Amino acid sequence: MKLLAITPIALAATLLGGVAVADTIGGLVNTGSGLSAGDTDKNYTYTVSGGDYSGLTGYGVVSTGSTDPFPHWIANTESSSWLILGGDQQTNYSSATDSVVTWSLNFDLTGYDVSTASITGRWASDNSGVLLLNGQAISTIEGNGYTGWTNFSSIASYFTSGVNTLSFVVTDDANSVYNYTGVRVEFASAIANAVPRNNPTISPVPEPQTYAMMIAGLAALGFLARRRS
């Protein structure tokens, strides 16, 4: 009789134990988050092709926010800052020909159901840019992308199990007199359902009618337990 009395509780634990829970995806951080001007942001790497510094690689550096190209660029905030290629944000990297700067940010979806992953946010660039997720185009900035934000909303495709890469590919237009380049990224949300540890099979979140059936079943089992005891 005692075993039957605890059966409804065990059943509830079994039914709910396989429910996937939405979690925040780690590794998706805003540019310059928690850093000061001149600091190196090791979350974001870059490579340069074309222009005056082709082949240059490194980590992003947080801009000062107080000299050119400010105030033409969107002002830095506590949430995020512009990243530049080096300590001198007034360096001209494309005096004669265009250069392309590919900024990369990696994040890991190991342990998550990639079909439930979703990312939203916004970005800005100097000059134009294309945002890629694992090589697939997600968002495009035309012209001078530093005067306002461009949203990337509901990225829900092209995720892969394991390490994923967001690439912010920025084209710096050639100009021998007045020229700067940088990138700015802010994430609004980044979530995915974690794979339940006790069940490698992903279980969808139950619909309201499923909960109703569960409650009815538990009530019936409880009534049966009382009668047998």
C-alpha cells in the first residue's frame, strides 16, 4: 500500500524530469563588456584582408569614445563599446584600397538542443558589414553603418552542436584623408533548451492539455491508493 501511495509523486517526477528547460547561451557577450578604454577584448578576434594592413590579426581593443571618429560613431555605453584594431583608433587601415575586417565570436552549444537555439540583438559597423552564423548570412549593413543600430532578430537557424561562430565581416572603404573602422555588438537574448541529463532524448515542453491529463492521472492514482489502503 505504501508503494502505491507514493506512485503519483514518482510519476510526476518522471513526466517532468524529461522537460527541456530554456537556458542562457554562454559566450555571447557585448563588445567591450565590463572593460575600459584601451583594454583588450579577448572575446572578439579579427583578421584583416586587403588594404594597408592585410594579414593583420589580433583581439579587439576598446575605443576611447572621446576622440575621432566620435561623435560620428554611436556613443559608447556601460552596455557595450566600439572595438578597434589597435591602441590608436585614428589609424587608417585603408588609405588606397578597401580592407575587410572579419570579427569573430565563438560560443559553445554542447549540451543544448540546437533546434531550440535563438539569438537576438543589434550591431553597428564602419563602414558596411555582413553578419554570418557558421558561414551563413544573417544580417547586412549597407553604407555607413556607424550612424545607427541594425537589428538581428530571431536567429534560429544554422546552429550546430558544439562550437559555433558569429562573424561580423566589416568592409572599410578606402579613403586617404579621413578613415576609421570598428564594430559594435549588443545581444538582447540568447537562449536554448538544455538536454536533460537523465534523458538524452529531447522532450518538448508539455502543452496545457498535457498538464491537465497529468493532473487527472495523478488524482486517479491518489484515489486508487486511498481505496486500497
